[in-house]
Amino acid sequence: MRSFLLGVMALFTSTVLLAQQPVNIIPKPNSVEAKTGEFVLNSTTLISYDNAESKRIAELFQSYVNNQYGINLKTAEKKSGKNVVRFVTAAKGGDEAYQLEVSPQGIDVTGVKAGLFYGYQSLVQLLPLAGKQADLKVGAVSIKDEPRFGYRGLHLDVSRHFFPLEFVKKYIDILASYKLNVFHWHLTDDQGWRLEIKKYPKLTEVGGFRKQTLIGNYKQPGDYDNTRYGGFYTQAEAREVVAYAKERFVTVIPEIEMPGHALAALQAYPELGCTGGPYDAAQTWGVFDEVFCAGKDQTFEFLQGVLDEVIGIFPSEYIHVGGDECPKAEWKKCPHCQKRIKDHNLKDEHELQSYFIQRMEKYVNSKGRKIIGWDEILEGGLAPNATVMSWRGDAGGIAAANEGHDVIMTPNSYGLYLDHKQGPDKNREPLSIGGYSTMEIIYRADPVPQKLEESKRKYIKGIQGNLWTEYIETPAKVEFMILPRLFALSEIAWTNPAGKNWKEFSEKRAAHELARLDRTETRYRVPEVYGLKDTVIYASEYTVRGLKSSVEGAKIYYTLDDYDPSELSLEFPGQLKITVPNGSERVFKATVVTPSGRKSNFVRVQIINTKK
Ligand code: ACM
Ligand code: ZN
């Protein structure tokens, strides 16, 4: 009996040893079959490719393994046999579909174009955490994957704050690593024009700079930094970004704002405004009355000249023309604008805005491109071929889909405004514009609104996160604001919603991916400890249990004296009973500290014993 039991136990142990390994990929692949066993990659492993396209991806993998683990692998053409990682160009599904087969004998990544690249991205996420090691174990798995949406975007405002070219490339690397495929580059706004236009050189020479910038939170009148601020990208640099993005299967969609958010352009060319100026590029944030004059033909000639060059630089099917937040006050007073309204039998200034966008759309269409605009372009009548970016909630997106227009969902109500603060208490967060969006809010959102009629749902082409940078002055803060919320964004963009599981996503895959990021220089916000929320409890005794670290390998520290916990505090023992004397209180605070020493915000539980 005893030996039988031992035998059963041995069998059990060996099964455990052969158990399937977790498949920690973000965004979660749409079909995953974990298998038993593993592939061991080491310096004897070969990387194989079958043409120029797969050779490029094979070399990406080669340099990744070299950089992360110090293992130098050789590449070869069309290798069969064991101990080979094969990148195979073959279509099974669309251009973004891929298959990834890991067995003890080898690894096959199959796809074409973006698909092969996404297979590579999934494979690197399956490798162990970085560090010098001889054997990289990858659990056996069979993955068949392709995205739910064709448009998976991330936006960056470079007007409110300017970001160096090298960082723009890093931003593209980050979004591509989570299988996003659109970089929406917000290049113009009231606070600075950031793209060189050869026909209108003052746009960047003059419009690329503002006299000073508001400091601290928006208030009126505010405090300023007394420092001239600006910068711009040359056309050569913009082309470099387009080429860099293309190699990562990312389309760059440029945005040229019209008719509002135009102060920087008007500072350079005041004759394009209703009054003729003078105008100053904005030094503070918000919405400004001074916009492009819709009555002067000169305005349209100018914008067409700008778009001619923009279209020459950016091969994207879409050109974003803004369209949001255009006050009508100046148009109401302007004789040119009023004449336009009269000449074209327009009802009011909303129809004038619609005239403006439709006229620009006609021009863009004549060049073989399409326009996207923010959801205000619905007001006064939608341009016939326009795609709508729904940002003020999803109502605009629903209205546009009901009219048969394509829609990109970016609403703040789905958490997709990544400039919003990431915790409920602003005093624990860096300066931000306000609002509130967490990884969980985004994860739980569905980009296809339930209230949208079934037959119209096909018009929802995808989603996008927006990063407005009024309060984001540095690349480090950009990273902090997008990570890890980007994980959830990529997952709702890529993964079908069936089987959504917040606990599995946050505590396993996101925690693992954060451990990977923790070994890099890239900043991210460490999520608060899971299993605890800020609360006040009335009791003489309270046991804290069930806490989970938000980053794999991180530790949880606590205090009982209302001081902020850190790695200098006590480590949470897994369970802690707190007794509170009568008429007294205790404050329990817990914080996650990662292996690299990064800290989460604390979570605070106040336990009050009101007994006399
Ligand atoms: C926007 O957030 N103004 C589109
Ligand atoms: Zn006017």
C-alpha cells in the first residue's frame, strides 16, 4: 500500500513537472492550446527563415535573444529538423493572422506581413524574464491568432508638449509590441505647430514656439514659467518616423487641426483668422475662440497647400483633420464668414463648420485619401465619406454608425483618455488633467456598444487611446501614463470578449508583463496591491488577507501608523490580524515594491473602534 501510494505520488509529481506552462501573452491570443513539455532554446538552436520578409523578422528575434540573454544564435535559410526556431511565410487567414507552435522539437512561427511580426511579438513574450542564462525554456503551446479589430491605435499630442524624434520611435516600439497598428500623431494645436511645411515656413519658425507655459494645475489667471517653448519635426524626420513605423507594421496617421485649435498657425499667418490678428500661440490650455476664418478662400488655399505636403509625407489612407472644439463666436461676428453662410444658404455656424470639413474632405478625396475627424464633425451634417472618432462618450460613434459611417471608438467613458489620472486620489498621483481611468476600467469596456443595433456594429472599425500632453512634459511621464493601461487597451482591441477574466488578466498576465518591463528602463505605473481598497471599518479587530502583488516577483510592505509604506517597512506576512483598543484606531497601509525598487501607491484601511 505504501509503495503504491509512493508510486501514485511519483506519477503525480512527474505530471506536475510536465504541466502546461502559463501562456503569458498580452493581448491574449484568440486561440491558445497549452501543451505539456517545453522547448529549450540555447546557443545550439538555429533560427530559420524562408525569404527576405521572414529573414528580417528572424533577425529581429536573433538580436532580441542576444540583447536580453546574451545568447548568440545563428540564422539559416529553410532549416528543417530539431532545435530550430522557424519563421515561415505562409498565409492562413488575413495579413495580421499568425500561428505559433512550440513543441519540445522546435518552434514554428507562421504568417505573412504583420502576422509574422505579431507571431514574433508573442514568441518573445513567452521567453523567460531577461537576464544572462544558458537555457531558455518555452512551454509547449499551439496558438492560432488574429485580431478582433483592424484599427488598433494610440495617439500622441506633440503640440502641448514636444517629444524628441528618438522618443517618438520608442513610443511606436511600445505600441507595436502590444500589436497596435496605428500611431495617430497630433501635430498641430493652439500651443505649437510641429510639422515643417515648406510652402509655409513660418508655421514652424513662428508657430512652432510659444512665449511661455502655464505651470501647475489649470487656473485663471495662472502662473507661468517665463520660458519660450517649442520645437518641430522636419519633413525628413517625419518621413523617418513613417519608415520606422512601417517596419513595425504601424501606420502613422497625421492630424492637422481645423478649423479650431489653430492659434499656433494664426500666430504665423494672422491673415487666416477672422480679425487678422495679431495672435499668440496659446500659453495655457483649453479651447480658444480664435479659429481659422471659414469665409476667406485664402484659408482653404492655405490648408490645401499644407495637406499637399502632408499627403506627400504620410502614405496613410486616412488624414485626420481634427474638427473638435471649434467655438463659433468669431464666425458670428465675421463679415467673411457671414457672407459664406449667406452665399451657400447655410442655416447657421454649425452648417458653416460642416461646409468647412466637407470642402476639405473633397480635396483630400481628390488626392485618393480619406478623412477622419473628431465627433463634432457630425454637427451640421457629416461629410459624405468621413470616418468619425468618437471621443465625447460613444454617442457620436453610435450616431455615425447609424448613418453608415466608419467609427473609431476613443471615448473617455471607456477609459481611453490616457491623460486621465490612474488612481482615485489626486494627491497620490502626479499632476494630471483629472478624470479617472484605470487598467480595469479599460479592460471591462467593450468597444462595440450594446445599444448599437446588430446590423450597424460592423462600422466600429476599432479603438484608440488618446494621450493629450498638457500635463505631460517628459517622455518618462508619457510612459508612466500609457503603461500598463496600454495592456488593457491592446487586449480589448485584439481579443474577442468571450472568456474575459479580469483576475486572470491582472494578476497573471499583466503582473508577468510588468515584471518584464521592470527589468527595463521604461517607466510604468505600478498598480496598487490587488485585493484591497481604501476603506473605513468600524471594528475592534480586523484581519487583512488575500492581498496579491500587482507585479510578478514584487513584495508587499505595510505600516500601521499611517506613514507611507516602502521597502523599509515590514513585509506583509500573507495574513495580518489587527486589534484596535477601545476608543482607538489603526491605519493599515499596503504598498507593492517591485524587484527594481519601483513602488505603487498605498491602499489605506482605517479601522476605528468606537467602544468606550
Ligand atoms: C479632444 O479630446 N478634444 C478630441
Ligand atoms: Zn471669418
